[in-house]
Amino acid sequence: MSDYVVDIKSSARRRNGAVGEVVQRAGTHHRFDTRADADAWAERLAMRGEANVWVRRANPNDRSNVDGYLISRERSPYQLFQQDETTQVEQSTL
């Protein structure tokens, strides 16, 4: 029995062609035995497509029947925390 349900968001479909193919063949809802299985699936899609995709846990107050969402954006959540080499940042002393 499947325990972890992922819904594919339009951001992932638009940015990653491999995700679009999955939606065409099998729809937007996908079931996995575990979150780790869903993450591995997302990683494989990211390697096949043009853009990074990942599974984001649904918010606790989310009323949908899914556990997570396959999403994408221009920068991955990991890149958001990395400083751009062209950005100048000054620190002041305390």
C-alpha cells in the first residue's frame, strides 16, 4: 500500500520536460511507499530534464489529499542560500 502521495505542480511541468512527459503518460498524482522513494524519483527526473525539481512537503494546514508537491523554480532552494559571486556584502562590527 502506498503511503506518500505527490502532486506535480505546474512549475515543475513548465521547467522540466521529463516531468511534462510523466504528466502526459500518468497524470499529476503519484504514489510512493515512502518519502525517500518520492525524493529518488524527483532526483531522476531532475537528471533527465532541463531544470531541477524536488519534492516539497505539503504544509500542515494543507487540505489536499497529498503529502508533498513536485515543484521547481528558477533557483533551487539550495542555490537561494548561496551568495552570488557578483553580490557585494558588507559586514559591520558589533
